[in-house]
Amino acid sequence: MTKNTDYMAWQVDEQNGEYEGCETLLSTKDLPEGEVLVWVSHSSLNYKDALSASGNKGVTRAFPHTPGIDAAGVVSESATGQPAVGSKVIVTGYDLGMNTPGGFGEYIRVPATWCVPMPEGWDSRTAMIYGTAGLTAGLCVQKLLTMGAKPEQGKVAVTGASGAVGSVAVEILANLGFDVVAISGKADHADALKALGAKEVLGREALSEDKKPMLKPVFANAVDTVGGIPLAELLKQVLPGGSVSICGLVAGVPLNTTVLPFILRGVNLLGVDSVEIPLADKKRVWEKLSGDWKCPNTEASAKDISRSELDSALKAFLKGESSGKIVLDHAKS
Ligand SMILES: NC(=O)c1ccc[n+]([C@@H]2O[C@H](COP(=O)([O-])OP(=O)(O)OC[C@H]3O[C@@H](n4cnc5c(N)ncnc54)[C@H](OP(=O)(O)O)[C@@H]3O)[C@@H](O)[C@H]2O)c1
């Protein structure tokens, strides 16, 4: 027997063509059907949330809408018994926060197949420090390792290094013993990137457009979170046999490259999706993030915000001004 509960959410609605988010009282009876009702204590901020909150129809078709592609909390109702009522879960990706009300509300209702059990010894806040961004960083690193990436092969570049995905990728790779070259547009962030473990920090001009079809190879491997021209330039600078995991598009969707990096140097371009992959693949990376790939610096530097701070934090994402990990704490006033 389900009971209806009122809860607070940061809901976005359209007013005269502008999209505005505000704190709204909602009821669990208005949530979509699903097997599992989760009482959400924490969410995590992602670029995709900023797109949803700004009315991007490629992310969210209908408003009013509660964004939040990440959520962590405690199961409050479970039609299948698995996950069990009272257990802690992480929900990221699939349709959460896109066209299904997401983690910026205190409750979500989702299919049981979207719920990852909380790794042993973790709590919701810690999981949301990583969030989809941390999961994606982990998947990018995992793809490089699967292709045989090793520290002794040489430098590994990370683009968008100060961002949510980039910063976690920097710390995981550094902790695994790689010489990380962080590529960042934020000159004032160099010390923070070095504190995460980066050996070198380069400005974005290291990957500005160059007409030459190939450049001197510098990086053994790379994680690219930005796409566009920087990715095309990065591919020209990868050593023979190297791999580049790619996940993002903030610098542009088109990728204007030639076949040369691939056929002259055997470079591998590895696509990373954190959203629709099987739950078991997500679970494997969550276990790593809570174990061998733990990022103590990222955890220590994460910033907690309240629902009332979401608007400005999301706008900073859209301007590329966001840095590090931001956690939404529903209990924070
Ligand atoms: N494939 C997936 O499953 C998946 C999952 C999560 C995220 N993503 C994507 O990954 C990307 C990064 O996400 P995020 O959450 O890390 O976002 P983020 O926190 O906003 O980080 C992106 C970083 O990219 C850099 N940047 C921003 N605008 C740029 C531009 N015009 N040119 C070059 N660099 C620019 C900035 O870092 P610097 O100032 O340090 O250069 C910025 O902090 C996004 O495109 C997101 O949609 C994909």
C-alpha cells in the first residue's frame, strides 16, 4: 500500500520563453509509475542538468520538470523487494532527470533496474561527490586500461581538466601512477589541478586549431571531456598505438579530423557512455570508485549546496565556469 508524501523539489518551468527554477512543494502521487520510491538525500550537479534547467529540448521535452540526473538515498517503497526498503541506492543516468523527475527533488520513483546498491562503507553524500561525472571519469579510465594503457608509455592528457568529469579523471589517473597533463582554460586553477595529482598543467591553447594534418606526438593516451576542435587537435598529438577516451561536447559536437591519426599511428578513439550502459557495468565502476580508485582530494574539495543555490551553480556550468564537484544536499538550508 503506497502512501502519498509531500516533498520539496527544485522545479523548472517555462515563463514567456524563459526557463526558471524554484523550490516547489510536490507530492509523490504525481511521480511516474515505477517499482522503487527513493527518498533522495543528495544529488550531484552535471552539465546535462544545466542543459535541462535552461530548457534544452534535446535533454528535457516537457516542463514543469525536476532536473537531476543523479540521486542517492534510501529506498522507501519497493514493489519487487529488490532493492529492499531501507537499503541505500545510487541512481544515475537512463532517463532520470531528463524526462523522469530527478534528484533535485526529495523523492524519485524509478524502475528497480536503475538502482545500484550503495557500495559497502559509502554514504549518499560520498556517492554524489562522484555522481555521473565520477562514473564517467571511471569509465573513461577503464577503457584506456582495457586498451592496455600503462604509466610507462608516457603522458596522459585530460581535457576540460577542472570540470566535474575531468577533475576526477585527473585524480584517478594520477593515483594509478600516470603522468597526467591537465589541459584547462582556467589559469587560476593550476594549483588545484596539481593538488589532484597533475604533473603538468597546460592552457587550452595547447589544443588550438592548427592547419597541419598531424603534429609531433606528445601524449601516450588521453581522456577528452570537451570534443570539437580540441579533440581533433589532441588526436594529432597521440603517440602510436595510443588511445583517447571521449565523453563530452562542451567545445563542440562536430569532429573535423582526418583518418591520418588512425591509419598512420594506430590511434584508438574510444567512446564512453555512462547513461544507457547495463547496470552491472555501472556497478563495477562504482565499486572501483569506492575502493582502489578512491579520490581523497576530490572528496575533500567537494562543495555542498542547497536547493536555493542551484540556479547560480547551474548557470556557471553553462558558461564553462564551474570547477570541481558540487553536491546538492536536500537537508541544507
Ligand atoms: N558520455 C557521457 O555519458 C557523459 C557523462 C557525463 C558528462 N558528459 C559530458 O562530458 C562533458 C563534461 O562534463 P562535466 O560535467 O565535466 O562538465 P563541466 O564540469 O562543465 O566541465 C567541462 C569543462 O570543460 C572545459 N570547457 C568548457 N567550455 C569549453 C570550451 N568551449 N572549450 C574547451 N573547454 C571547455 C572547462 O574546463 P577547463 O576550464 O578546465 O578547460 C569545463 O570546466 C560534457 O559535455 C558532458 O555533457 C558525458
